[in-house]
Amino acid sequence: MIDDFAKEYLHDDLRWVRESLLYKVEGLSEYDVRRPLTRTGTNLLGLVKHLTLSEARYFGEIFGRPFPERLPQFDDPGYANHDHLWVTAKESHADIIEGYKRAWRHADATIEALPIDAPGFVPWWPRPKVKLFNVMVHVLTETNRHAGHADILREQLDGAVGARPTATADDTDWDAHRSRVEKAAREATT
């Protein structure tokens, strides 16, 4: 049986990972939060923008509680998912963060208003009839996945690691650790 304990547990985890993701964009220049850091253009602010769309859609229209702002639709002319994984020069950093927080508030209202077994419908899923539980797990998984991407991107930018973007202040000798990892990788190939 899925109960209110499970619902609150998942919701708490979602709240935590949202905050962790936002910490990854704090203290960086406009260029650094927007610049492509992978071959596919992955960037920190683009991940936030993407997750805004995910939360707004999954905790909105899926449960008959549409997000009050217009969302791009899969059937819009010229729609491409990767268009929502980066931020144009005209979109401000502050607007992207505030948009994510508005999506949180809408998602939180849906989660709080509905029972964990509330029915929803995700037309693009192979099994489109879902419960709030399924969507909470999906969005939490998606957010954790992209928070992991953000962890790696932030470390590439300034070496900050962990749930908050502070430079490593622990006693770990990362250069020595990395050297051990590199040595093991080389030894494994001989």
C-alpha cells in the first residue's frame, strides 16, 4: 500500500534536490551558467529551464491542474526538446530561477491537494494511466538525474562539489586521489 508517509518522503526528497540544483548556479557568472559544457550543449541554467517545464507539465495538465503560464507543447510547429535545454540571451538568469520556483509552487500545490493514488494521464507514456505516486517518482528521478549532471558541470567550472557550491574545504587530497584513479585505469589496460 502506498500511503501518506511515502508521499511525504518523496515530496521531501524532491524539495531537497530542487534546492541542491539551484545551489549549483549560485555564485557563477552569466557566461558560466549558460555556456555549453558538453558536446550536446548541456549547461546549468538550461537544466533548470528544462526541469521547470517538467514540473509544470507533470504536476499540471497530467492531473487536470494546468500550469497558469503557457508551456511549449510537443505538437507546436517546430517543437524540439533540446530547444528547452538552453537559455537565450534575452532570458534573464533571475527569470529562469523564478520560473522554476513558480513551477515548484504549482507542483507542491498539486502534491498537497491530491492523494498519492490520484489518477493522472500521461499520453506520451506507454502506460498512460498513472497515479500521483508514479509521477512523483518520475519527476524525482528526472530531477536527480539532472542534478547529477549539474554536479559534474559545476565541478568542471570551479571545482565546487557537494550539495552546495562551496569550494572543497575538506582534507581530501583530490589531486592524489585522481592520480590513484588514473593509475588504476592505466594498469587495467595493460
